[in-house]
Amino acid sequence: MTELGLAYAAMIGLIGAYVYRLVIRLYDLDARLAAVEDAVSADESE
């Protein structure tokens, strides 16, 4: 029973780490898209 509990805890930890990395990547992607949109809108206004 202890081994099963440890396996579940490890699985939850791995899923948590994956989700954390995914959220960080999405925030980075959002920042990059905002920068590109700002650059494009600056070019269009010239």
C-alpha cells in the first residue's frame, strides 16, 4: 500500500511539473506574440 501511495505521489508531482512548465511556456509565447503585434502595429502606423 505504501508503494502505491508513493507511486501516486510521484505521478501527481510529475503532472504538476509538466503543467507548471506548460504554463510558463504559454506566458512566454503570449509575451512574444504581444511583442510581434506591437512591432507590426508600429510598422503600419508609419
